[in-house]
Amino acid sequence: MTEAGAGTDLAAKTKASRAYADRARRSLPGGVTAGVKYFDPYPIAMKKAKGCRLWDLDRNAYIDYCLSFGPLILGHGHPRVLKAIRDSLESAGTTMFGAPHELEATYAERLLRIFRPDGKMRFTMSGTEATIHAVRLARAYRKRPMIAKFEGHFHGGVDELLVSYTPSNEEVKRGLVPISGSRGTPDSVLKNTVVLPFNDLDETEARIREHADRLACVIVEPVERSYIAPDPDFLKGLREITADHDVPLIFDEVMSGFRVAFGGAQHAYRVTPDLTCLGKIIGGGLPCGAFLGRSDILDLADPATGDFFHSSTFAGYPMAMAAGMATLDELEKPGVFDALLKTTRAVTSGFEKLLKDHHVPAAVPALGTVFSILFTNHAPRNYRDTLGANDARRSVLDTSLLTRGIFVKPGKPFYLSTAHDEAAIRQTLEAFEESLPAIA
Ligand SMILES: Cc1ncc(COP(=O)(O)O)c(C=O)c1O
């Protein structure tokens, strides 16, 4: 298979993807199985992957900076992960039991050692299910309906968690009012949601105090989109104010859990939430999520003593447990995570230097193993700041990178893996430099 040649026209190179999109649109709205996978004029459809590389239907090769929106931190088809999946299947003789099995407690004990040694947890099939149940648990604990969430923060495709996820420039002019995140959201959801401004501790405190008697929880991405860092005292302040009012604080670390640092933002910033949501990497590339935290709250989910509902046909999927543990085994090997952080820095500092050399004003906000590029003069501190960025320039960059064999989901962050080697980084920086004249 061949590399997508630099400077060639994307449409000319991706005719099979175009034909596939035309066919898929007849059965799947937009030709995709999830809105996030769509981009204009049609998404590139893939056929094969290995390490940090993807090959599309036209046999073009790409270096993958999407990594299935984050989970594939070891790259595609890591031998240790594939072996764990095969071994699990062979030893069990089935894909699943529909009953408890030993990997569940083994993996739970391991994740709790990392995140909450005195706590408890439950597995889910996705990050969304993890946040749904964390919020339900908080409501069960506080016996109240209202929740607070931050503008611009994503917690999965649930009506109430989508509120004010991507308000437009026009909508934010109305202030911090709850904005529906999807057509079909009932008004009652908006009435029960308080919207908070990330990295504005005074306003956040004021809003939490104002609604303290009605709030069941505050949910936050402790690192916004996993690349916008919290101010030094922001998470500590948030912890204090929520503790003052006994309002459970939920850290959604579905993305940040093993990307911002091994052990997530709570490890990096030394702030312990009441509840934590995990996903993405903990399934090693198979569907898996988890919610964990204080035992007194998690015990509400004990079916022997309570009536809290959490169930799922596929939760605790044996192959996902095995793949997730194999992934953590690899990440915990001495030097592996540090090397990944170094690789990420090599890309971000390379991008920053090239932007400077070519006099292109842009910010490259980065944390851990995730970064983004925003065509703006100021490093963003929260969602509102990102609204000032020039999206048209970003779109030109994304198309140019795709044309040159660098796979980034247009407009989305870049994720790194341990499979990104020196050759891949060199090719990425070359493609980036070649793209800049069209943007400058
Ligand atoms: C922070 C965060 N929370 C929740 C989710 C939802 O996870 P899933 O797509 O596995 O349902 C995502 C997915 O991107 C996420 O980034």
C-alpha cells in the first residue's frame, strides 16, 4: 500500500471512500454510525490498520492522530493486546458469561488501586454509560434532581450532559444559560441544569452556592477536552466548595484518565473527587467504561440492600477486561508513558516552531498525550476562548494534512500513541510545514 502523496488532491485520492459514502448514505444517515465520524464532503473510510498507521479503501496510508477518538494509546493491533483478547476467548470458550467472572474483580481491584484504594466501582460498556450512572448515583445519594456542568464539557450523548456542550457564538452572548445540545432535548432537562464557566472559580463558586440546596452533583472534565489545563487552584477550589455543601464532585476522566497522566487529572493535580468516570483506554480498544468512587456512595448500587438501577448485558465484557489490563501492563512498563509524553512534546514543539517560522498565529494547547491547534492569538483557558479561533484556517490545515497522509478528524484534537515512532513524527512535521503556506 502506498503513502498518500504530498500535495495531491484529496478527492482524487479518495474515490473509493466517496463511492462508499454514497452507498452508505442510503442506509445510514450521513453514511456514518456516529455523528462524530462524519466530515465534509465525506469521511474517509478505512480498511486496515497497524501501529500508528491506517489504510483507506483506496489503499492510501495515513499516520493516525485520531486513534478512534483516544482509546488506542498503544496504536492499532498491539501484539500484547491482541494476545490478551485471543487468550481470553480461548480460555473462556465463549465471548461472555452473563454471570460474574474473575477478571471483573481483578480489573476492578487494579483500577481502584490507581484511582481510589478505599472505594468501589462498576464497569459499563461506554463512557456515556459511566457518566449516566455516576450522575444517577449522585442523585440517589443527595435525593435531588439538579446537576451542574461546565460549558463546553463533553460527557457523552445524553440529553442533560449535552447541555451547553457546543453553544454557538450567538448563544453564548445570552450568558451562561443552559443551551440544548441536541434537537429533541426536553425543556425540563434545561431547567434542571446549571451551567458553569471552566477556569473562573469566582463565578463557579457563586453559581454553586446559589443552587447548593438543589444540586445533586457537579460534573467536570478536570482537563477541558483533555488539552485545556485547569488553572493551578481551580480544581482545588471546586473541590472545597462542593465539599462545603456535600454536593458530590464527579471527575469525568473518560478521556483524561490515562491520557493527561497515568491515573488522570486527579493524580496530576492531587484533587480527589467523590466519583470518577473512566472509559476509552481502560477497554484496550474494546468497549468499556467504569464509574468508581466513595464506598458509601457506590454501595447504593448494591442490589442486596438497595434499589439503585445499574445493569447492562455487556458490562464486564471479558475480552475488554483482558485487553484493558494488557494495555495498562504495557503503559506501566518503566519508561513507556514517559516516552509517550516525550513523543507528544516532540510533535507539539515541532508544530510551534514551524508556526513561528512561518509567522502563522496559532495556539497549540497540549497536556499529557493530547493536543489541539487553534488559529488564535491566545492560548484558550476555556470553551469561550476557543470560539474566537479561526475554524476556516483549521479546516484548510486538516484537509492539507489528510491529503499528505496525516489522519486527524477535522476540527478535533490530536492523540498520540506509543506506536508513533521517529519516522512518523518526521513525516508529520514535514506534512505540517508543507501545509502552512496555504494558511499563512
Ligand atoms: C470526557 C468524555 N466523557 C464521556 C465520553 C463518552 O464516552 P463514550 O463515547 O465511550 O460513550 C467521552 C467520549 O469522547 C469523553 O471524551
